[in-house]
Amino acid sequence: MSHWDVVENVPEGFNAVAFTEYGNIAAMEKTDYPITTLQFHPEVKHTDYGTRILDNFIRFYTKCRRDWSPVNILDLLEEELKFLKNEKVIVGVSGGVDSTVTSVILRRIIGDDNVIPVFIDTGLLRDGERDWVEELYKDILNFKNFFIYDASKIFLENLAYVRNPEKKRRIFSETYIKVFEDVADRLKKLHGDIKYLAQGTLYPDRVESGVVSKYVDRIKSHHNVVIYGKHRFKIIEPLKDLYKNEVRVLARELNLPSEVYLRHPFPGPGLAIRIVGRITKRKLEILRKADKIVYEEVKKANVYDKVWQAFPILLSVKSVGIKGDVRSYEYIIVIRIVESEDAMTANFYKASWELLERISKRILNEVEGVNRVLYDISNKPPATIEFE
């Protein structure tokens, strides 16, 4: 358990039925009523038999029936979103599974003419990302209203000199919604007034942003959940109660290509939150090159499809090194590879020394400005997957 607080005394009418390895109370049951209290999270992957605990509770306490299936979810979404049938909807897309599933579901319900997938080039993308997304939406998925908007200048200007991670996310969110209002104005002649903005928000995004309950602490603001400032859109979030693994099941049901549903999550603010501290064009260039190397080596080692995410982080500090018999003082890259099922918890991936050595050698030889490569062996919790 990662909690600091413990239950010291059992309340009247309860019995302690489980204990931690340190002797603290982990679970209690009421003696005269079917109530069980837990001092741990049965829903997270780190909890042994957590799924069985929940399954027993649902089956034996609540008497609920199992009726979840991709088909049922799609039918439910169709019913919920049918009010949009005569409306134009902008969908903020990234090429990831969440926004792509959102786009395809909306097209099924309201038709291709009414769905406008918009990809924003923030200047914080990985190498080749813009071209890949354009090919996906135009040539593979055949969305006729797909639109790319280059807003890299405004994002980079607004984020210049910002070091605080939560401030980065806030500024990104403010810029994000203003850019979409700009896009809606530009598309007005073609599509008329656009009132709706759809996003691929998932349940873990809402949990980490602290919006599911007043008792939940904000861990970090997700740009598509905590939208700062006034805006004119009505926000549509068809997937807001689902986890990533459930969305991937939907993607298969919708016959999306494996490149989409197996694609690793990439944060909305992009490389901005994989650069610790201030963002500069030079740092972005370094991180893009390192990211490409990590991707290529993880793919080559047949590890990509086995892990949740694999990416580099550029630290703000520098270290002393030796290059060509000359003293160097350059940046440090941290490699982060994690396993997870739903992003709520994660374990660091026990990568082979051979893979780590190949990644390190290539980065040190091919990426100018880096003289040290580290590997992050932190789990979530207590760490988060992203550094910022």
C-alpha cells in the first residue's frame, strides 16, 4: 500500500479481516450487514487478486449481471450521441487510439459530412508524426473533412521560459482551446457555425485531473479535461468513462489498423512535458532525435507491442563527460519504458542490458548535445509515467 494513513482502532460492529505485511488493518467487514471496507485499491494492477475481490463483490453482494461488450458500448454511445445527427462536430485528433476511435464512432452516428477531424501541429510533435497522422486520416480512414492547422509558432511562444510543469499544462490547455476557436472561424465558410468539440478523453485523464470527485487530488492537469478560460464550444467526450484497454477493444471492433490500437500513448502537450524545465528549439531537436532512436531500437527488439510506453526524457541539468579526449558539459537523457494495462499504475520494464546498451550507444553517438543516458526504474505509484 502507498498510503501513509492507517486505521488504528476497529469501529464498533466491524471485524478486521485482512492485514498488511506490517500488521496494519487492510480490510474490515461489518458483522451484521454486507459492508466491506478496504485500505487499498483492488482495481489497480499492483494489487494481487484485486480483480477477484471486485468480481466477488459484484457477483455475490450486488447480484449484477455481466453485460459489458464492445457491441453494447457502441450501441449505448449511438443512443447517447444521436442528438448530434444534424450538427457539425470538430474532433481534436492526434493519431492515437482514443481520438481515432472517437472520430470513427462519430462518423458512424452522424456521417462523414458532419465530422471534421482537426490535427493541430503544436511544434511539440515527434519526428514524422504530422505526416503519419495525415496519411492515416486521409488515405487509410478516408475522412474527407480532415484538416491540419499549424499552430507551432503560438504554442512555442506561449511556452517559452515556462519551467513549472503544471503551468506548462495550463498554458497548453489555454492555447489549445483558443487555437480550436481559430480553426472553427476558418472553417465557418465551409461548414457553418460549429458548436461542438469532441475529444478522446478517458477516465484516467479525469482521475489524474481531479475532476471525478471533490475528494480526489489533482495529480496533473490533462489539457483535454481541465480547460481553462471561457470558450464557445460544447465539449463531447464519448469515451470519458472508459480505460485505454477498453478503447483498444473498441478499436478492434471498429476494424481500425493495428498501428492505431497498438500505438503507445503520447501526451497532448507532447514533448513539452518530456523536457524537464524550459523548452527551447534546441532541446526539442535533441529530444526528437533521441525519441526516434528509442522507437527504432524498441521496435527492432520486438519489445514495442509488449510494453505500455517507451520514450526518452531530457533533463534540465547537464553533466561533465569526455568526447574526443575533450571535456564536455552536456544534457542527460533518461529512458522510460513501462508496462501497464490502464495507466493508473505502471511497472518499469525490465529491459535487457543489450537493448539498453544499444539505445545508449546510439544516442551518445548520434545525438549532439548529450553525454549521459540513464534508465528510470521507478514504478507508478509513487512516480507517474511522465516526468511532468
